[in-house]
Amino acid sequence: MSKKNDKEHIVKEICKAAKLYKANLVGKRFLYVFDGRYIEVLYKNVNFKHLTGVECNMSAADFYKNALKNRLQSPQIYFSASHPYSLCKRKIKHLCEISVLASSENFMLEEIATETRTYKFGTTDLNFSLCMNKEYDSYGNEKGDCYIVESLRDEDCFSRGKSAYTVTHILSKDNDSASYTDLLFMDKSVTLDDLPAPAREMLDGQLLASLAETNDSLLTTI
């Protein structure tokens, strides 16, 4: 495949990934439970551009909008020393899998040190990793209480992190919802009773009741 055709393929995958990113991640808040702790995570539209690994003169917001509308064109993307073509090709194969990693079995890494910065947390399925940090304003103050997914790396990042933990629960809710309404993943070795008490209090009552009924049904059939 020529580099021109390769760029066209990359743009096609970016546009497809943008739609999945919007449908499954943007506008939602995710609760990851691990090591008896939990963090809340957001996937923002302005971070999508960086996750792709390409350079483009559009703003992050315009890049995302154009990708959603299939208006992104191959001549509009390019590569550089900090965002090389070879790295983009490796990243692009994971781009459409981001929403899967957000709702399936994975590991939580802590204190991930890369060549350019350190990330407080990251998730990995052993094929690629999503790294995240808190947001800060120009005065160095934290913005909000969630971690923001900022980087996609074509590696498991175990060697870069200080600690690694199994993610036991993943839940989600719409940003405007008061409580977590959807259980996306729960490790077979745990139940909702294993949630840290503060995290359990964040769950929607209807979700808890529904899962309790399911558990009772399973016990009855055993």
C-alpha cells in the first residue's frame, strides 16, 4: 500500500473511531474500581485528536467535528518527529478499540512515566494503554474531580508504571445523571458487595435492585 493510500486508510479509520468515541464515551462518566479504590474518568472530544497520533493544523475541536462528519481529508493530516508516521500506523489499529477497553476486562496502572510526561493512571488490555491525568487551570488548580484520558500508547505500559492492579468493576452514567446506572464489567471473583462503601453509594438504586434480583435468581437455580 502506498503512503497516499495508507493516509486515506488512516483517515477512514479516524472517522470511524470518532463516531464510536461519540456514541460510547463522550458525555459519559466512568467509574473504575481497583485495589479497594476507585477513580472517575472522562473521555473528552478535545482529546480525540491527540489519541490518533496524527498532526493536523485544525484545532482539536474542529478535527473531531470534521472526523465525525467524514469531512477529514488525507491531505489535511501529516506527521512529524514527535508524531511519526510509523507510530501513527501502530496507534490507528487500536483507535476503534477504545470504547471496548472502557467497558471490559483490563488492568489499572499507576504512576506511568513516559519520555515526555508522567500519568497518574492508565488502563491496558495488554495490547495498548490509555493514559490519564487530572486537568489543571493556568494557576495549577485541579479542574473537576475526574481523570481525563489524554494519550493512547501502543504498548501495555507495565514496565513504565510503578504498580498494576486488576480492575474489578467498571460502571458508567450520563454526565447529567446523579448516580451510576450501568454496570459495564465486573470481575468473576467479586460482587457488588465488594465495592468500596463510597462507590456503592454512587450507584443508582434501581441498578442495585436489578442486580440483587439477578443474584437471587442465580442462587435459586444452583
